[in-house]
Amino acid sequence: MSLTQDELKRYSRHLILPEVAKEGQEKLKASRVLVVGAGGLGCPLLMYLAAAGVGHLGIIDFDVVDESNLQRQVIYGTSDVGKSKVEVAKARLLELNPTIQVTTYQEPLTSDNALALFEQYDIVADGTDNFATRYLVNDACVLTGKPNVYGSIFRFEGQVTVFNYQNGPNYRCLYKEPPPPGLVPSCAEGGVLGVLPGVIATLQATEVLKIILGIGNVASGKLLTYDALRLSFRELMVKKRYDYEIKGLIDYEEFCGVKKVSEKEVKEITVHELKQKLDVNEAFDLIDVREEHEYDICNLEGSTLIPLGTLEDTLPSLDKDKAYVVHCKLGGRSAKAVDLMQNKGFKNVLNLAGGINEWATEIDLDMPVY
């Protein structure tokens, strides 16, 4: 695929690199890369791949831009809040480089669509933030024979590697099975330093370009970890293992334990119902299972802070005959807390749907939303 005169000017700094040159830039132009997730990792990853001249980029994400995204998701601006992430990203990428093609998929990645989607691309870059989708991306890459350029971030730490490259190790060689549900908080629950995704995503972009160009040592069989607080990198070896077989795609939410709480029908209460209880001074205890630093940002008056990680040890001191309403930021951790309390014999426990964020947007508009 030959380069136009405008492209020769645009990519001049690539063309004078012997490892890239005109032939390499033409490889980039002919390549097709799918980025799964247009969030913290996906945004800088997409921008650098577009700028580098990757000819066809695919973006799959079903979310809309939220104000809390703007601290790290650098494609979006304040005026984009509420808009489709993939459509805003596409417009920004084409503004950056109008010579490329961008295909958007505003839908969740599922076991039903993953294989057909991955077949259309040369490389898949994983910018997701949950275990269910990571296993889905991995297994679909293995079944379609696509390299999986993997990145993950949490708080001040990140990881980068390339899975399934030339029959090398894949994600299940590193984590054969997911951790127990709730053990590892999401970025929404645990937080992430805003610049961290940029560090990890640019490393991912580098691996994508190396694979396309056929240069350097691709990060297959080794996991690079980054600690921002210590400014340190470590390289860990990942060996291929053979004690499992990926025969097809499965229900990954069930595999990762996501469905276990909902299947037990944890009873919920809305923020409006909670306000009614508070207005009439109904007798119940309000438990907040967030972390102390979250509680300091905002809290519901009269609530008792018992972080989820300490809840099980605290339960013997609580009266099982009392009524409880449990909440967290969004309702996920508190659902796990309610499930735990029910299993320990608490009969009258309700989960606050939407958590304290829902309270802030529906009831107390002066409360900060974080």
C-alpha cells in the first residue's frame, strides 16, 4: 500500500528511521488494529496509533463520556460529557490524522460478537478494566490467532505484555482463573493516578507498532510492571502452560463470579425510599462499606463506616435482629456486603441501589460526586 505525497511529509520522522523507512510505514498503513475499550488506556493508545499511521483502527465501547473520565481519558473534553465515547474518539482521531480509517462499535463485547469482530483485525489491544472482559478478549484472541497487546492499571501501578504472539503465552498462562469476586477493586472503586494510563498505553502502542513492523523484541513471555510512586520497572517471565484448553467462548461473567451476587436476589432500596425512611426516623442502621478516604470526601449523616475488607471480622459485633441499609459508591461493593451478611444470618438487610453517587445526583445535589 503506497504512500501519498502528504503521507510522506506527515511520516517523515518515521521514514528516516532505518527500522521503519518507507516499507515499514506502508505496513502500518495496511494494518488493522482493534482497540477494546475507549477509556483510560484506550484514549492515549488510539491517539498514538492514529498519529503513527495505523491505517484502520477499530474501537469498541458502549459507554458515554462521564465527567469523572476527564481526569485521565485525554481524547474527551468537557463539552463531550454525555456523548458516545466511540463517536467522540472517532472525530478526534480523524482530526489528528484524516488519512486513516476508523470503525466504531457502540456495543458491549460479548461471547456472541467477539470472534467475528476479531477476525477482521490483525492485532487486538486490550484496554479493558474488568476480569470478565479480559478473559473474553484473551480467549477470542487465542481462537482467532490474534496477538493480544495487554495493559492494566490500578492506583499507581500498571502492567504491559503481549499475549498469544506466535503461539506464546496467553492471559490464562498468567492467571488461569480469576480472583474471588470483590478481592480486587475496580479503578472506579480503588482510583487511579490520572497520568498512569498514558504511561502504560504508550508502551502498549509501542508493542503494537513493533509487531506490525517486525522489529525489536516483542514483549511476549514477559510481563513489564510499572510502579509510578517508586519510578521503577520490573520484568517478570510468563511461561506457557498446558494444563487448560480453550475450546470456545463461555459466559465470562459467570466464570468471574460477577453473577453470583445478583443470582441470590440481593434486596435493594432506592435513594428515594431511603430518604422516606430517614424522614420518618424509621429504625435501621446505615452502613457505609467504602474506604476511609472515600468517606472523608462525602458521607451520609448517621452512617457507620465499615470498609468491605473488614466487614466479615466486624459482623459478630452487629445485632442480627436489627434492620440495615448498606451502601458504597455505586452499589457494587455494598451488594457483596449484603450477600455476605445474608449468608451470616442477617435477615433484614437492603442494598442502596446506585450508592452514594445516586444519592448525590437525586437527593442531595450539593453533595460532591467523585
